[in-house]
Amino acid sequence: MTKLRTVSIVVMLCVACIGLSCNSHSSPSKTTITLWHFWSEPRQKQALMTLITQFEKLHPTIHVELTDLQWSDGKTKLMLGFNSRTAPDVVHLGFEWMPEFIASGALSPLSDSLAQDTSRYFSPALQSLTTQAHIYALPWTMNTRAMVISRKLIPNVDSFPARTKLDYGKYTWDMLRAMKKQRGTAGFWGINSAEPHNVLKKALPVIWSAGSTLFTKNPLSSTFDPAAVMGLEFYLELCDGGTQEQSRTLDDKLLQGKIGAWITGQWLLDKAHEIHEDTAFVVLGQIPTSDIGFTGYSILGGDCLARSSQSTHSREAELLIQFLTSYPQSSAFCKTVSDAGFPADKAVFSPHTAAQYSDHQLNFLEQVRNARPLPASPHFLDAERILEEEIMNAVYRKKSAREALEAARRRIVEVEMGGK
């Protein structure tokens, strides 16, 4: 009996092992990869989760684990993750952060198979993602800030420039001056309070509209020119008697008709739609300029996806990057999360694609065409902070436009030379 019982147990164990082997063969274990991202608001995260579910169905052996970040402290958390060697496989970054992360060694160059065909992307969106030797990320979405004018305070805004239906084209400074005079000084212009990464996005387009090349190439300290002074002086003229608040509060005030003009992003359209104020404003397709011969540039921003240098799952990470940045997926995401802007794929500019956008969106898209990426520099974030501080010194009338820009130039020289 003992021998028979022993034989039975051995047979049962063999059958169990065979069963486990079969199950393992038919249901391979999954590879988990991590994505740290900034789309953490409920609607944004739901749109991202929809795409992740599609990706996991397409690649059943890959599981994607998400970690939410906030723009307020996400960069610090990312740096801590890289320093403690707990960084994700895939990281979502803004264009302007890329040079610093590349210089720190936090990111791995993308494989040749992924990097070889970048011709489908809007080329300015690639500028900060590449070095002479490598590409470190693929652009995902792109956006800009456009000038928006209230119809409630400037009811005859449509009569100021000659325009076609979808092109609020060549506004000039003189037209803005006329609007401000019509409105009266108080409350015409929205002044962004000292929010990091926001002051520059509102002031630099006005400075560029004077023909300045400020912050368009490296070294950044070499780009301070006389036109920058003229542009900042006009920005201060607009600010005279303006309303200063946080950026989202100024969006509300424009929709309410409490300010006349303001430079803001595409999220305004969602907010307007929610409160049925879609016709309360016009979006200009180009920042007004000091001279009709200039182009009214704004800043090209956007989001990209990169692979961490600490990732041990490079193939799976790149499959996710390729999937999310492909046009069908990026387009679907931007339709749901309109404040993400537009897909970074050039297909977004095709006449067929344009038919899906509203007039307001098309004017934002036109401003994207007339948008400059900020230069790739490991010193950019420090330089941005300095320039924003000095612009606010001028807004508060602590310094003249010339004094503020000269102070910024000297401080940025020290940063670029390695000083404190």
C-alpha cells in the first residue's frame, strides 16, 4: 500500500507540473512598464487610460502602470526618482524641460528603428528633443498661446482688421491701442501675476512682435537686442491700468467681459463652451505686431515621451511611445482633452483634418504655425526664471524696460558661464 500510495503521489505531481507548464505556455507572464505623466485631472487621465487599454489589448504581454504627476512639483519628483534609481520606463515631459534631462543623462536615445522616421512630425516640435547625434523623445502634442479679445468690451472688434472668415490676420499695435482707447485704460489688459513658466509665455510673444530675437537661440544672453526693449515697453503700455490675477482667473474675467484682451491657451474654449459663451470673444491667428511686415510669433509648447536611461524594458517602452505618439492616438487624445492642443503630426494641418475643428480652434492652429520653440539649452530653466523676475520688476515699475532687460542679460551671462 505504501509503495502504491507513493507511486500515486508521484503521478499526481507529474500531472500537476505538466498542467502548470501548459498554462505557462498558453498564458505567458506579462512585462510591467511604468509611465509617469502629468495628465492627472480626471478627464485627462480617463482619456489616457482609454489609450492605455487599447495598447494593452494590442500587446497582451505588456502591462502599463501609471503614476500621476502635478506640474507644480512633478519635475522635482522626477529628479528624485532618477537620483534614487526608481525612475519610470517612460516619462512624459514638456518640450522646454528636455535639454536639462538630456544633459543630466536621465534619458536614453531612442533606437534607430524608432528615430529614423521623424519626417511626419511638425519640425519645430523636434528642436528641443534632439542633439546632433541622437533623438531622445518623440513629440506627442503641441500647443501655443494666442491673443483673445472680448466682444463684450470691444463689440466692434471684427471691424478693426480686414480679415477672412477664419483668419483674424494682421492686427497691429496701433489697432490694440485703438481698442484700449475705446475701452478706456482700466481693465483692458490681463496681467499675469508672477506664476513660474507663465509670465514668459505672455510677455515674450509681445516682445517678439517688435521684431526681437530674444530667447530664440543660444547662448541666450546674446539675444538681448534693442527691439526687445521696444517690445517690453509696449507690453508695459498694455499693462498700464490692467488687471493682475492668476492666469485661470483672467480667463474667467475675459469671458465675463471684465477685461478686454489677454494671451491664453486653448483650454479657454472648453471653459467657454461649459458656460455657453463661445461667441464672447475672438481668437487672433497671429499676435499683433509693431509693423505689418513682421510675423506675430508665439511660443510653441508641447508634450513628448522619452525613455528613461534606467529602463530595463527598452523594447516595451518604445512600443508604448510609438503607439501614443502616432496620429490616430494623439488625435483622439487631443479631441477629448482639447487643452492638450493639437497632435504634433503634420497631418493636423491638412485641409481634410482641419474640417473637424471649430473657427476658434483653427485660429489657435494658425498661431501654432506662427510659433517658435524655445531654444534647447541646459540653462534654460534658470534663464527663464531670471527673465520672468525682471519682467515682473518692470511690470511693478521697479525698473524700466531697458533696466530690467539689462539686469536679466547680466544675470543670465553668469548662469551660462557657470556662476551662481
